[in-house]
Amino acid sequence: MKPTTIAHEKSIYLEFYSSDTEGIGGIIKKDKNDFKVIEDSDVERDEKGGHLCLVVEKEDITTENFISILKGELHLDGRFIGYAGNKDKNAVTVQKISIPYSDEISGKIDELHLILEKFKFKITEKFRIKRKIRLGYLNGNFFEIYVRDCDTVQAETTERLNKILTEISNAGVPNYFGVQRFGANYDTHIYGKHLVLREYEKLVEMLKNDNLFSRMIRNTNNDYMRSVKNLPYFFLDIFIAGYQSYLFNKILSERMRKFGLNRIEGDYVNSKQDVVLPLIGYKSKFPTGETGEIID
């Protein structure tokens, strides 16, 4: 187990690698097609469902920007648009988005292809589902990643990769929330903390200095709660999810520091006998023993 030396990873508690082997160096995302993310989400089809699921392939655009475009083209309230998580702008990504179903909306989707293509995304499939997709409705993501200009020759690269894969197979990997959960400036979790603690003035003052949000903060005569409530709901969800993710990473890193990835008494485990940790929330169930003490 090797600690990270990267400052922004430390700031969001991405503290440990499960492998001790030196990496291979190189560059990822030299070309946008070098990095593809395919969402694996739990979405059940329902021919009479009240929501329409869109399978979207996009590049050079964030999930938030895509939703903003979709909202404008379909004249939808952003509160009713659902998605399971943010995807990287600098990659080819495939993910599912839900919108309220109606025959009219479904017909409009079919007419949007030419408009959408100029924004570098396309809807590859649509089908009805029962419920709105929400943050966290994910089994995970599949990745296709090309690494270019490695520091090592091919034989050494292969040897190191095999060692790393062996270590991962034996020890597992810490399932951290990655940097994309925390925004371009790694501060989404700070917004979320202020929101959860109802520190609305602190939140508004931070948002005023953020290029993305400054124009959304309306002058409400220092009614900071009202200013926050005027923000689109999906941004508030992102703030809270960012704070939950930060706390999860912090708990996981402290647990790894003390016990590695080994199971200990009081842990929750899943059907594969992997240790699982809770996302902090009102209905969370916490493990007991020393892991529970870390959470407390």
C-alpha cells in the first residue's frame, strides 16, 4: 500500500494506492478517443413507465451542460431531469438520462438529432422506465483507456502491469470517489458541507467567486437561504453528493491507514465478501467495532 504524493488527491482524501509497484508513466487523454466511459446503471424498462430514458453518447461536454441544452430544447424544468452521476468532459462517455414521458416529448426527441449532433452528442436509444434516475443509481462504470508515451519499454511495461494486476487481485482496490466528483476546482464538497450545515451565507459568498455559479446567484437583499434555493436543484444534489463522497473517502483512507483493506470485526460485507462502507445520510446504517469508531 503506497501513499499518494499528489496534492489535489490528498485534499479529497484519495490517500492510498493498493499496489506498491511503480507505475508505467505515460499520458492518458492525449486524444479524446483514448478515454471512454460507459455507464453501468440499474434502469428497469417499463412500457407504461412515467419517465423516458435516453442513452446518450457525448464528447467535449459535461453532464451539466448537456442537461442545460436538453432542458432548453425540450422546454423542461431541470428538477425533473435525472441522471446517475457526472461524466468527464474530456472523454467519450455513454450514460443514461431520464426525463418525464409524454408522447409529445418522445416525438420531439426524434426531431432533435440534427440539433444535438452540432453539440457533439447523440441519443443512441430511448425507452420508458418507471422512476426518475437519481444520483447513485449505478453499478459502476466500464472504462476503455489508452496510455501513450509510457516511461518504460514494452517488456518492462508488461512486467509492471502484471505485478500490479496480481497485487490488485490479491488485495483489492479502495473504491474511492474520483476527482470528477469534486468539480474542476476540487471544492464541490465544501459547497455541500455549507449546504448541509445550513451555512447559507458562507455558501453564497463562495459561489459568487465561482465562474459557473456567480451569474446564478441573484440579489435577494442578503436573504442567503433564498439565494441558495434559487439555484437549480440538480446543482444542490451535486453539492450534497460531493460532501458525502468527501466523507466516504476520508473514512476509507483512515481505515486503510489503520487496517489496510482487510476485514475486521464489525464490518459490513457484501455477497462477494468485500468490505462495504456507508454513504453518510439520515438513514445510514453504520458498522460497529473499530470501523464504526472511525466514522464517529
